[in-house]
Amino acid sequence: MSLNVSLPPEIENRVRAHVASGMFGSASEVVREALRLFESYQSVQGATLAALKADIEQGQADKRAGRVAELDVNAIKAEGKKLRTARADA
């Protein structure tokens, strides 16, 4: 299959630079590799989104089951200060 594509000058210059570097034999190879990388990125992004959704669902399930307590920031700070003081005194 043959396909002609118009690229903005800055992208065309980048493609030409990759070919000139010797890394690629032609502009077509550069575009093919770019598409492979893009598809790989999309796959990883999709997997990451699925994992994030699963984590959110787990958090919601934990909350519904009563396995979540309200966060007391002041108590956490007080505990940290107490530990720091104990280390300084040791």
C-alpha cells in the first residue's frame, strides 16, 4: 500500500533528521516506528487506566464494607512529632 502524507515542516525536519542519523533507512521506517510506539503507549495507557479504575472500585468497596476510617491529620502529625522527639532524646 502506498500513502502520501503531508507533514508540517518541523515534523518533516525531524523525520529527515532520523533518516540522516542512519538509524532509519527511509521516512517510511520512521513513521512505522512512530506508529508502533504510539500503539504501545496507548496499550500501556489503557492498562494503567484499567488498574486505576480497579483501585478506585476497591476503595469504594472498602468504604461500603466499613474498612475505611476517617483520616485524622492532627493525630498523624502528633505521632510523628512524638517519634521525632523520642529519636532526638535517644
